[in-house]
Amino acid sequence: MNYLISLSISDLRSTFRDPVFKVLLFFPFMSFTLIRWGLPAILNNFPVIQPYSQVILMWACLQSAIMFGFIYGFLFLEEKEENIWQVIRILPVKPLNLVLSRMLFGLGISSLVNFFLLHYGQIVSLTLVKEWLLAFQFSLAAPLIALLLGAFSQNRIEGLAQMKIINLLLILPALIYFVPSPWMHLAAVIPTYWSYRSLEMAENTPQFLLYLSSGFALYMVAIFLLNRKMATSIYR
């Protein structure tokens, strides 16, 4: 446990030491500012955007998770490049516990920012329970992204290229709101599809619970499988 605490503190220091990560840390708060004050002004001047306000909210909720996923994913790749994973092999800690413990800070901050977006964004009107559930589910994209980078990238250059692909894949399900084709629902294999649909159905409790639980299940399966893949990279 002491090691995990020290590791979390070290992660924070690494984050604030890198100028790129420093800039990224402000991005979720910029998203909140845009939704809370910028979007109402835009809608007043361009009412044609009004039907897509929920889609803009979905995008904003995903950004904080993407940002923390990017940061922690690149910390994993930095450790891989510097052979720190050889030290991790001897720790009496399961890889999944290690990953999730390290990401508690990012997951918590991302969930909090997403809650503020949902609660104070004045786009949807939901109960506090639904807002927290949605905020947490959107934030699960952070460990998903970090594990994808850690499992499939060999270095930070490769990770940067793969991050662009991951970003596109996570945003892809939102096209169902612009492309009226049943083929777009094939994007249901991507976890963010269920987050988008959960927010869409949030005012209809039965459908909301169905989409939400499906999303949580898919996120958990994906995180478990990616953890197995990354554990293989650490312990091979």
C-alpha cells in the first residue's frame, strides 16, 4: 500500500513536470467553461445548434477521461521505455490493482468534472444519482485508454500515433446522431456508445438502466481483457 501511495505521488510529480501534461490538466476545466457559459451564448446566436446540445455535452464529458487516459497511458509507456516494468514484476501486487490504484486520482477528478458538466451545464435535468452514474461511466474511458496504450504501444512515439486512432474510435459512436443509418449501431462494440445512449435515455429510467448497465458491463470486460494483455507485457 505504501508503494502505491508513493507511486501515485510520483505520477503527480511527473504530470506537473511535463509542460504538455500541465496544459492537458486544464482542458477539462476549459470544457466546463465552454458548456456552462460558452454554449448558451452560442445557442442564442445560432439556434440551429440546439438539437445537438446533448451531443456537445457528451463530447465534453468524454474529454476529461481522454485527457487522464492519455497522461497515465504515457506514464506507462515512459516506464516501459526506461525498463521500470522490470521492477514492477517483483511487486506483490496484481497488475489490475496497480493500474486502478494509480488511476484513482484521475478517475476521481474526471468523475467530478463530468458531474459538474451534467449538473451545472443546464442541458439536461436529472437526479443526482443519475448524474453521478453517468459521470463515472464516462470517466471509465480513462483507464480504458491508458490500458490500450500500455498494452499495444511499445514507446511514446508509437503511443502518440495510436492515441489519434483511439480518439477517433471513442468519438465514432456519436455519428449515430448525424448519420441516420442502422449500420451505425454496429458501433455498440465500443464502450462509449453505451455512455452516449445512456445520456440520451437518461430521462427514461427503464431504458436508462438498460443502457447504463450494458455500458458498465462492456467497460469492465474491456478493462479486464486489456489488463490481461498488459500484464503479459509486464511479466513476460
